[in-house]
Amino acid sequence: MTETPVSEMSFEQAMAELEKVVSQLEHGDVPLEDSIKMYERGAELKKRCEAKLKEAEEKVAQITLGSDGQPSGTTPAEGP
């Protein structure tokens, strides 16, 4: 596991570390205390990945297409 704060990770970084965490936990050869810490880190990483995916989905949803089917700009995002 890296020491990089999850909140500063890109989607790709968080996903790569999450995959490592899952792999290590699946092997089951990690001491209990370390497993708990890894599980907590994994939960944070999962949450980060979900947030970054939601951001990307919202950006894609804002793309507008012109009459020729080509992207013509973006629309403002709707508020919560």
C-alpha cells in the first residue's frame, strides 16, 4: 500500500491500489490487524473510484451534440 492520501489519487492510482489490496486479502496470509487496516484502506479506495467515475459520467452527460451528431459544446451541470 502506498502512503499517498486517497483523496489525492487519480482514478487509475486508486483502482491499481484497490486491486493490490483485494489480491492480498484474498490470499489470506496477512495478519489480522494488517487485514483490518487493508480493508479500511480498500473501502476508502473504492469510495474514491466511485466518486471519480460519477464525476466522469456527469461530464459525459453534459456533452451536447449538434444536428450533425458531432459534439458542439457542453451544457451546464444541474445543481444537486
